[in-house]
Amino acid sequence: MSAMKPALALTPVPNRRRAVVEAVQKMEEKGYAGLYCPSTLGGMSLVEALAWQTTSIPFGVTVAPIYSRVAEDFAETAASLNEVSGGRFRLGVGVSHGPTQAKFRAAVGKPIGDMREFVERYKAATGAGEPAPLTLAGMRPRMIKMAGEVGDGLVFANAALTKAKESLALLPQDKLDDPDFFIGNMMPTCISDDIEAAKTVHKRTLSRYVQLPYYRSYWREAGYAEEMAEIDALIERGDTASISDRLSDKWLDDITLFGSASRVRERVEMWRETGVRTPILVPSSANGNQMKAVEEIFEAFD
């Protein structure tokens, strides 16, 4: 087993936000690689708390939609968090998906153009102080290449292990050689000796993601055209309740981590071998809530 522990992604769930901060403090004591949370449910508030309540663990937001704030506001907030934390914060942004864009009533143009404009404005913001590193979320070639061109890092979410090396080969060699260029992947993780129960947890979670066109396009490119065509047909018929039953074991094994502690540790190492420097485990449990899942990860990696 590698002495290097992974990072985690925790969601600041209502009524358990203090517990999440305390969990990150334990992660810091145990030497985990970082905490990277989504922007939902007060993620930006969580990372502000971490700037004050931790001292050494790297942390950040993985994928904040660029339409949720203006770039200059993001830049000022990120610079403040980075300064207070002693340079431990990084901001991850993405163009998100149609439902989220509709939620923000965003004036959406072309994703690549919108992201390029956002990065330019973020880096041009004046008066905010030293800018925090900016990680771009990307899964498909054009956004991966942009991350290598204008970003300070790249983060995947629900990427396929079998496609990771091919995807990372799109980055410039100097970024692949630069240890400060962040390369991460958020991967759903369920540790349980009851493999079927763990797979059921992931199927329930990922049935929502496969309904998003961008993800289906990515997974088609990753070699799952037949599976995604079947999902297309279910969506067209309005039978979304059947989606979780149609997610194949092969696809699930490529996208997620599940099973015994030793199996999950082995898979984390396989991800590192692809070039993903920071595996980010998104914990779920077959026996409880997010806090129970964190306990199971601690037991697996201690």
C-alpha cells in the first residue's frame, strides 16, 4: 500500500456542516492529500471555514459553475482564501450542465469561449492580491487542452480509468512534468465487503449523471456506446426509473471505486499510474451517511 493517502470530496450537508469541518481536521492529522468539495450546499462557505480551521491540508472547490458568480468576484474570494490559508486554496471551475445553467438563468454561449473569457477576466482582476491557482474541469479534448493552455490544473469527475492516459496525453509535456500543475479525478467510492450493496449505491448515484448529455458523450468516447445508446432510449421513453438497472458492471468498475478496503486501495494506485496525481475519493456508504463513509475510508487507509 502506498504511504500517500488520497484526497477526499465532502459535501457540506445541512445540519452536518460542523461535522464536515471536524472530519477535515482529522484528515489533516492523518495526512490526507487534500479536501476538494463541490460548490453546492455552501461549498464556498465550507472552504472559508477551512481556511481558518485548518493549518496544513490543501483544500479547494472542485467544480464551481462559472455562471454562478462573475469572474472578478470569484477572483477576489479565491485570493482572500489563498492568503488567509497560506497558499493552500485552489479554485476549480467548470461550465457545468444544462440544468445548472438554467438554475442560474445563465446567458450561455459556447462553453469553450465562455471558459476562455472567464479565465482571462479571473487572471486580470486587480486589487485582489495574489490570485489563487485555477483548476479547470474537463472531460473531453477541447477543455482538457484549454486547461493545459491557460489553467493551473485539470480535474476530471467520474472519468473512466481505461481512458485516463489517453486524455492526459492531450496536456502539454511541460504541464505533465510540472508537479505544481494539479491533475485530479473525483471518483465515487464505496468501501464494503458486500460488493453488490456497494454497486447498488453507485448505480443510484450515477443514474443522475448518465442523464446529462455531456457525460453520455464522454462515456461513448470512452468505449461505452452500446450502454449509452440504451440509456438514450430509456430517457426518450421517459423511463428514467430503469436507468440504474442498466448500468453495466464493466462500466461501473471503470468509473467508480467499490469493494473491500484492499481492492479500493489497489484501484487508487492504478489511477495514480495513469498520471492522475490527486485521486479525489467521493465517499458513500452502504451502511450509513457521508460521515459513516468517511470513517470507512479512514479505516481503509490508516
